[in-house]
Amino acid sequence: MTGSLPDRLEAARAEVSRLEREAAAATCAEIGHSWKSIGGCNAACENIDCGCSVPVHECEVCGDCDYGQNAEADEVKRTCTEQMMLDEPDYENRACDVCGAKTDDEAGKLCKSYQLPSGDYACNGSPEDESYPDGRLRFLSEVGIAGINAWVDEMVAAHEKTATDSPTETE
């Protein structure tokens, strides 16, 4: 800055005054809301039975509401989803059988894709469903595979029962 100390001080006061006028005319969205908690709502996590609650805020100045879309809610959802995944017996955390990757990041570097009979390409480094929130890969566990096989057997049995119970065209 050039000029004498009194001139620079006067210029600084003028700048502060200008900024105060600008702030007084600004909306909360421009300068930041003054949030207050007005309760909570269901977190709507990935777990269907989720009972998690997230805070809902309202601005004391303009009345805008965040409807539970805030950093604390994001953390509640992340924690709930991670716990659900960790408690899910159908999936397990393990390294890819093909490329050895243990995380999404490693799979991106190590994946050894191969062609399926359908013509699609795959590597077990791509998890069947999704990775854990911390990037570790999830794969179907023995329990999960048994559950899918039991479901398929149940569907086949139901189809066969329907086929044998329904009248034929010759009857």
C-alpha cells in the first residue's frame, strides 16, 4: 500500500464500511445462515429398517430449512451404512481372487479383467454390490451364496409346482 499511515487507515475504514453495507444487504445464502435445530427426521439410510435420525435446521434470519441435508446427517448416514455392511452376513471384506485388490483404489490399478461367456468383461476386483464406505471391497460370503442358491431353489420349486398344478390344454 502506498500513502501515509493516516491515508491508509482512512482507506481501510472506507473498505470496512463498504463491506458492512454489502453484508447488510446480502442474503443468508451469500453470507451464511444462522442455523437453529428444529428437530430431526429419518436418516433414510440404505438399511430399510433404519431408525437413525438426523438433525434438521432452520435459519433464524430467513427461515430457510436444510431438511436434514447437512454434514452431521451425512456422517450419521455413513456410519449407519458402514455398520449395516459390517453386520451383513451375506458379504465379506476380502481381497479379489483374480487381481488381489483389497480396495477400490487397488482394483483400479491391479484389475485383471477377463471375458465372460456373455461377452462382458469382469474381474472380481469389482465387488458384486458395492464397496464399504472406506473403499474396501465387498464380496458375497458363503452365507450369501447359500442364501441366493436357496432362493433360486425356492423359485424353481414354486415354478414347477405351478406348472404341475395348472390344467393342460387337453383337459
